[in-house]
Amino acid sequence: MNVIDLFAGAGGLSEGFIQSGYTMIGHVEMDKHAANTLRTRMIYHELRKRNLLDVYRSYIMGDITLDEIIKGYKMQNVADSVICEKIDDNYEDTIAKLKQIVGDRRIDLVVGGPPCQAYSYIGRARDINRMKKDDRNYLYKYYVEFLKAFQPKVLVFENVPGLVSAGGGQYLKDMRKLMKRAGYETDYKILNAVDYGVPQNRRRVILIGWNDKSGLSSYPLPSPIERDYIVKDVLSDLPSLQAGGGHELTERKDRNLLLEELGVTSKDFNLLIDHRTRPHNARDLEIYRYAVELRDKGDNLRYNNLPDNLKTHKNQSSFLDRFKVVDEKASGSHTIVAHIGRDGHYYIHPDQKQNRSLSIREAARLQTFPDDYKFEGPRNSRYKQIGNAVPVLLARAIATEIKANIR
């Protein structure tokens, strides 16, 4: 089945659908670094299909450029399948570009999740107008225009739980009304990624719509999975690092059968990409040590309880958990969000001996991105792309359930 991904980000949703056997026909993403990540990943999948993973490995090792791969292996159409532009009043131009990419192929699904800041609880709490004047509230209207243009059998619309209450619930009601007019029955659930194998507590609204050609008559709800692995099991095989340490590329020496089963690692790719962490100043490192000590005693650090010499913020009445340790003993960590692109204070590594925040690869693993997934752009952008993404295993569970029920 053929899929278009709108507001695609770094491709977590796409990756889950690809792993379930779908074909990604086109992506639209406005962030240039995320769009480059998508291009790289689509080229990876094409090389894999052609049994040319050694070429991808050569790219990762810096022996060949993407441009050389595109030209040498005739992959311009793959690169062009990712459109880097903002979806707004220019949506008709974007649709026209996508139609050129699609050609005479049928589109079975349209998936995607517009930027969530306008719907998030935190976004509304911080904005004096409660985000009511934010144009991102209405991006769903453009999404519906793509439904009209491609008439997929099924749509998947992902967003934060705050969507349910944003605007007093009116945005969600209006969204579903527009989708109904476009020919789609819809329903939504709030799913937690931790129930689908993701080592992270991440609750998201998953709205699914279907038309009368789909064969669906109700919401295709994936069944939660039973598992006994914890956060530590997903991170413990990675080399120890100190703050500011690590490498853009190292060799993974030992196989991890659990991660191979989850699709995070593979026996035919032993390179470890982006297992490196931020540098931190002495004050932050001292706070990290203090936070891990508390966590080891079963408590969490509250900012107002820090020693005075470690405090730098005047605000001691809200956002008191701005320093937080990842709980390695839990089935899922707390949610990885885009703010990880700014600093690592909310994602402190649980091993006090390492005394640092999470590496890029550790954050990616908590989102269940495969180790061979290459994020493009500067370090902060790579973190941000990961924080914004749909966890791959959650996407795969949704895709698999739809596939089992669609006609």
C-alpha cells in the first residue's frame, strides 16, 4: 500500500509503516535538516532493496557522498520524493508537486502530525493568549485539502493529548467535521507508546479516518503487547561516556538479541552512529550528580531544593522538575520532547559514573529508531528531530493493525 507523509519530521511514522510493509511515496517537511534526514533514510531503504547496503555503509563512513550515490545509482526520484517546504496557503503548489511524484499510483493512506505546540498543555500555559492566535491551530485544514486531492482509503493524524481540550475541544470537533465532509468517518484514542514496546511513556492522540472504500467500519485499535524488558535493557550495551564525549561513528562490538528482535539493531550493520553527548559546565555536572543521588534513593530533584550555590533561576515556584533523571528501572522513561535540542537537563543519564545527559543515540533508542538511522544536521537539530518524532514501534503497531483490516 502506498503512503504520503505530511509534516513528516525525521520520519518516525514513516519508518514504522515501512517496517510493516508499506511503500512511502512522498514526504512533506519544512525543516531542512529533518528533510535531509528523510532523504537519507529513503535512500537507505532503496539501497537495501537493491542489496547495496555496503554503499550506505560507505556513506556513513564518509567514503562517498549522498550526491554521488544519487547520481551514481540513479536515485534522483528517491531524493525528490521528499519535498522541503512549509504547508500553508501554498498547499495547492505542494499538492501539485506531490501529484508529479505520485504519477498514476494510487495513494492508500495519508499520515502525519502537524506541529503540536499550539495544542500542548505547556504551550498554552506559557502563552499569554493560550495559543489562540497561533496559526498552527488550523494546519489540519490544509491536511484535509490533501485528503481531498488524493482520496486515500485511510488517514492517520497524530498529535499531543492536549488536542482533545485545546480551544475547549472545538479544534478537534471542527477537524473531524471537515474530515467527515471530505468523506471520512473518524475516531481517536489516546495511546501510550510504552504499551507497544517503546521504552518510553509517551501519550499521543492517534486519530484515524476511513472512507467507504477502506473496508474499515471502526477504529483499528492495536492490542498492547506483553514484555518484560526495561529502559536499562535498551541502553546498557552502549559504551560508557563522559560529558562531551563519544564519537559520531564507532563500531558496535557485541550483538544485542533483544534489540535485534525489536528492529533497533541488526546483525548486518555493526556501526554505532551519534553515540556522543553534550559538554556540560561544572555547575550542571554537580546538579546532575545531586539528581542521580536523589534518584538512587527513590526521590526526584525539585529545583527549589537545590543548594543555593547551584541555583541560577529566580523561578522557584513552577517547572521545578527541570532537572530529571531517566529511570532505567522503569518499563518506560519519561517523554522525550523537542526541548532536548536545547539542553539535556531533563534527560540525565542514570549512571552517576558517566555524569552526563543522554547521547543522541540513546535518545533515538528510547524512540526505537534503528541504530542505522542517520540524523542529518547539527547536534541540536538531531536531538530536536528525535524529540519531535513518533516512536517507530508505536507507528509500526498502528500500521500493522490497519494493514490487517484494510481492504
